Amino acid sequence: MASAITDAVLKTVIRAVAATSSNNSSNATTPSVNGQAGVLEGANPTKYSASAPITLFIIQAGIVIIFCQLLAYPLRWINQPRVIAEVIGGILLGPSVMMRIPGFEAAIFPKESMPVFNNVANLGLIIFLFLVALEVDMRMFTSNWKVALSVGLAGMILPFGLGFGIAWGLYHQFHNDGTTVPISFGVYGLFIGTALSITAFPVLCRILTELKLLRSNVGVTVLAAGIGNDVTGWILLALCVALVNNNSGLAALWALLCCIGWILFLVFAVRPPFMWWVRRTGSLQNGPTQGVVALTLLLVLFSAFFTNIIGIHAIFGAFLVGLICPHEGGFAIKMTEKIEDLISVLFLPLYFALSGLSTNLGLLNDGITWGYVVGVITCAFAGKIIGGTLAARANKLLWRESFTIGSLMSCKGLVELIVLNIGLQAKILSQRTFTIFVVMALVTTVATTPLTKALYPSWYQRKVERWRRGEIDWDENPLAPSESCSNTSDPSKPMGDQSSIQRMLVYLRLDSLPSLFAFITLLSPQTEQNTPKPSGIENIGEGSQSSPTTTRKQKPLEVYGLRLIELTDRTSSVMQVTEGIAGEELYSLRDPVINTFRTFSSLSPSMADNVAVSGRVAVVPESSYAETLTSHAADTQSEFALIPWSEYGSLTDFDQSLPLSLLTGSGTGAGAGNHRFKGSAHLEFIHKTLAKAEKVCNAGVFIDNGFGRFGGSRPSTHPTQGVDLTRSKSGQHHTTPQTPLATYPPITNRTHHVFFPFIGGADDRVALNLVLQLVRNVNVTATVVHLKYTSASKEEEDNEDVTILATLRDSLPHEIASRVVFEESNLTEGKNDLAETVRGLASVTVGQKQGGAGDVVVVGRRHGMGDASEAVTGGGASSSSSRVDVAGGSGLDLGKTVGVVAEGLLVTAPGAEAVNASVLVVQAGGKRT
């Protein structure tokens, strides 16, 4: 007995020792990541380790992000949303393409690593659904509830019915393949119907914003209906998931009741104290504090946890918390800004890559399967387009508008893919059916933008707007003479009101406001006309003491300000526009530049009586800046568009990448600030704007050099000059020496002098009228020099210009004629360089007074004889030493953008003295004689 026990113990010890020796040997051959030198000792970083999964996860995440970014760039040029790149990237990494490479799946996406990848991706999905709910502003739905309800319901009922019908074939053909759970056809049909009836609200917002349809009848209708469609779709999906995850109908009923109870708890028990805390911390006015962000994310995670444990997917809990967050004060936008980049760049691509890894296009391998692919796509398009179109038409929209609404409602996007992944995870869909619906989601999303552009082009939008305003009939015949046409300048007419600018568009930039204000002041007439004031122009100057029965007077100079803000890829950028729709133009009401511009006309009694201003903000992509400006000029029937050149040579108001010496004013203005003309993006913007404005109205590019600000001089003490920035320490207190404040000399002379070289051509004739309008102001004097070429080939054109110049000069009133000097100067082709001649005349005419309010040189952009002679005389070659090299190699230069004459005034060669004046480049456009 004893020997038997001894033998048993001995065998156990031997086995234990052998096992320990085997483990030690294994650890010796395969070093652990922790505590070892890793790859320096020959370890394979792609080998999955359960104790340190982060190494392989970093490789996986890096590959996914690179794929998505590389695909997103070319797709952006064809106006496709980022989700398309993420889905295609996932498909390429999956069994359809990359996983066909031997060893790729085992090395990069081994099965044992997928739980970690899946957890991170689903965490990102939970927070993303919270962001989706933040984007849903219920005020949009409630303010347009009638059309939203009708279009939304019709856009769901018909595709739901079609989906339920095609589900019968899918259920019997593909459901029972061994990878799905046994469910009834009713539940399966409910899921398929929901998948076909849902609309991707986030993608829809971006498409509408990029196509500039948000403020149209189409955009408002689609957004309002999309909100109702989105919420209803999630409710149906929650019902479907509850039915699948619970074995009996009674359990599913309990799950839905618990969900309803949780919704009521969030609305009535959680939201009031949450709102109190948000207001108490100032997060509603100033954006969420770090504590409020932490509290909100805790609510998101707990709500997701609760909905998950009752048998409904965790994303519903996150979505509900987003719905109870306030939109007042831009809280939802600022909360989104805090977390959106990490979600959209890292977490969301991981989730869609996970979706792509489950998509196998190789399963679409027979005629029956492809028949169902075509059938599903047809049901998706037909249900949404027919239902949405008929409902929109019933609300008295035009047929073309109605078809556009139906096409937009067919957009599936990322919401559809989330629904499909939930169905795959719940084993409602087989992998083959999942792939069929992924193809449908891609096709419907890709087709949305081209369909919308084809059905609702920009020319049709303008036609409908004019027709609804009563300007034209449906055949585009004018019903009444356009007011703008009667005010169009005719250079051959005598000096009077008909040749002056009465309606002007101004591109508002923060860095150009002082010079813009000074220029508008000079353009404003000196007397008030008692004519009715058109709608849409704000009467800032009239006080509240006026009688209610007093008739408003039209301002002789109407100025429409437009501020452009870049529409980026971020969700918060789109929300800035959609929140403005629901909340009475939020940005236009709160933007500091717009508000400064609105109060501009009340600065002085003369301004209040003679200038009316109106301002708005447009959030558009940078590539659409030029089109947006010219479209707004056409909408407001502006006669002149004033575009200031950036102080820093960039499209942004303040470029922090520039040296401090340039930002603090140590440059010497328009002449020496050659850095202002090196930015290819800004140069291209000016060039495109002038090209588009040629068909709309006259335009001017204003390059400021101290016009109307600080006496046109630079500060006597630079902020960084002679200052020691080394910090001194005293106990616990750190001090920095005080920087001397910059001081500016007072404006002792408020007069401006305008120099205008009249060369000839349509641009110069428009510029001449502008100069003669400026000199109506008593603080403006002008010198007009007629530069004449002696070539006989230019005699006829020269005679025409001489006639126009003489007519305008002779028709000037005496008090204005006393402030204008007319001179002549002859040039010889092949001998005199035009740009150098103008530069020489300008240098001795303007910028001669110290402490003045700033002078300006007005030039035409193009000259019928000047541009031709430039090539003959070699003017471009003579000034090549002062040319600016444009960054980015765009093919544009300053001369092609503003003209060779203006280039000679703006760009200085090394050692040359700059012209001490601002420059206004004028281009003729629109309908001119």
C-alpha cells in the first residue's frame, strides 16, 4: 500500500517537473514581450500575444488608417463621403482581396487577435452613435413637422414593404446556411424592411452642405424628414434585436418596456440635473469643461451598458444620451469638437474595417445571388425615390424638387452599414446576405451626389428662386424690369447717380475690416434719398425713438457683407450649418466679424443716413469660396464685388505659421510684403473669383497698405523689439518683463489721394467711374493720368477712350472738378515700359503726406492696348527680378491674377522703394456697354 502511494507521488512529481521544464524551454525559445528586448532578440512583432496584444493591434490600426486615408483623398475629388473610403478599405483588407494572399490573415488579422480589435471598434461605434444623436436637432423636425412626417413616413413605408417582400426570397434562399440563428420569417422580414427603409442622416447632412442645398426647400425638407426617419429606424432596429436576443415574445416585450422606461428616466430624471450642472459650470455658453465631458461620456457608457444587458444593442443607449444633450449655445457642436477627431480617424475606420473583413465578394458567385443583388438595389432606390417623391409633391413642391428629395432619401451610408453589422453579429444575416446588402449600401451612397446634381443643377435652382420671387415666369421671361439693370453703369453717360455704385457685395475678413470700413465710408453718398428701402437690408442707423408709422428710407449705398468659413471633413463643421438652419442663422447672428460689420453704419450720423448693411455667414468648402461669392453677388443683384487681399497671403483670417515679424507689422505694406503674394491657395481663389465675377458684376481686389488705419503708418515700437523674454523666478511666482505697447501716430490729415492711370479698355472705364464716385467725398482728391500710345494701330480705340474721358471730365460739377487733376502722358511702343511708367508716376503722386489716412492707386486689371504692348516692349522681362515665386507650383502668378500693371506696383525688387499706397485692381463684368 505504502509503495503504491510512493509510486503515485513520485510519478506526479516527475510529470510536474517535466511540465515545468517544457514551459521554461518554450519561454526560452519564444521570448515574452514584457521584460525582453523584443525585436532586438529576434521576436516577431506580428505574433499575437494574449499578455501583450497592443503590439499587433498597433500594426492592424496603422494599416487600416493608411488604407482609409489613401482611398479618401481621390474619392473626395468626386464628392464621395469618407465612409465610402472606409468601407472599400475594409473590403480590400478582407477575404475579397488581401486575405487571398497566403499568410496575410494569419500574420495581420489572426483569429485570436480579433476580440481585442472588435472591442476597440465597438467602443468607437458606441461613442460615434452618441455623436450621431448630437447631430440630430429635433427643432428642425418640430418646426417642419407636417412635411417631415409625410415625406419621412412615405419614405419608410414603401421601402419597408418592398423589403419585406424581397425578404421572402432571401429567407428561403440564403438564411439557413448554418451560420444564422433559427428565427421566424416575421422577425427576418422586419430586419430586412428596416435595413431598406433607413436613411443615413449624417452623410445626408454633409452632401446637402457640400451641394449648398441646406437653405433650399429641398434641403429643409430632406433634413426634417431625415431626422424622423433616423429615429424611427433605430426604434425598429431595437425592436428587431430585442425579438432576436430574447427567446420568447414575452421576454422581448419586457425588454422593450424596460427600454421605454429607460428613455423616460433619461428625459425626466437625468436631463434636468444634467442641464443644471451644464449651466452652473458655464459649459452652455463657453463650451463643455473637462468635467462635463467626463460626466457626459460616463452617461454614454452607462446607458450603453444598460441597453445591452436588457437584450438591446449598446449603441441605442449611447444614441439616447446624445438626444437629451442640449443644442442651446452651440453645446452640441462644441461637445462634438472635443471628441470627433479621435473617433473619425481611429475608431470608426476600425469598425468599418471589421465590417469589410466580414464582406466576401467571392460569395457573389452565381446568377441567383447577382439577381438578388440587383433586386435589393432596385427595391432600395424605388422605395425611397417613389415614396419620397410622391409625398414631396403632395406638399406642393415642384416635380424636379420632389425627385431630388426622393433621391437624397435613398442615401444609406454608414448608418446602413451599422445596421447590417448588428444583423450579422446577431446572426440574423448570413455572410452572403450581408455582402449583398453591403454592395447595395455602397451603390446607393455613391449614386446620391451625382443623382442630386443631375436632377437639381445650380441653373435650375437659380431659375426656381427667381420664379418664386416673381422676377420671371416659368419660361424665364422677365415679369418686371430688374432694379439692378437700371443701375448698371454706363461709362458714356454723364456723371450722375446712374453711373455710381448703389449696391455692393463685400467679402469680409477679420484682417481687412479697417480698410474695408474706410473704403465704404468714402463710397457712401453725402445726401439721403427718400426712396423706399428694399427688404433684407438692416436699418442699423435708425434708433428706437422713431415713430412706428415712419416710412423707412432706402439707403443710397447698400452693402452686403459675406463671411466665408471653411467646411471641413469634421462633423462639427457640418453641424455649424445645420444648427444655423434650425436656430435662426446661429452663426450669422453670433459671428463677431458680422456683428462688427452690422454696427458699422451707425458709427457716425453721416454713415447712418447713407449706408445700409446686411451680413451673413456661409460655411462652404474652400474650393467653393469663389463660386459662393459670385453667387451671392448675383442673388443680391450687386453692381460691384469688393474682395480684399489677405494680409498674410492665406485664406484664413490669421496665419500663425508666418514669422512673428510679419504678423506684428514689421513689414512695409503692399510693396514690401511679398509674402502676401506667395500663397498658391489664395492666389487661385482670387483668380477664380475674378473669372466667375466677369459674368455677374464689376469686381475689385483691394490690396491694403495702411488705408484708413493708424495714419497709414507702422507702430513706433514693435512688440518684440529689444525685449528680453527670459523669465525670472521669485519664490513660487514667475514673472515676465512687460513688453512696451506699440504706439501709433495720430491721424493729423484725414484726406486721401487717389492716383489712376487711364490706359484704356473696359476695365479702365469702370475704374474711372469708381474714381469719380470716390472724389464726391470732400476728403478725397484724385489725379487721373491718361497714358496714350503713339501707335497708329491703336488710334481708333484711343479715340474712343479719349471721348469717354472728355465726356466724364466735362460733366463734373465744379466742386468735384476742383478736386480732380487730369493729365496726359505719351508712351512709345518698344521704348517705354508700361509697368515701370505707372510705378514711377505713382511713387511721386501718392504717399507723400505724413500722418495721412492712406492713399490708393486704382488700376484696371486688363488693358486692350496695355497687355498687348507688354509683350511687345518686354515689360514682363524687365520686371522679372521683382516677380514673386508662387508656392505650390499652381501655374499662376501675380501678373496673371491682377494684371502686369498692378504687379509692378505691388512687388518690389531687392533694394527698390515700395509705393506707399494701397492698390485697387478693377475688373469690368456683368452686362456692360
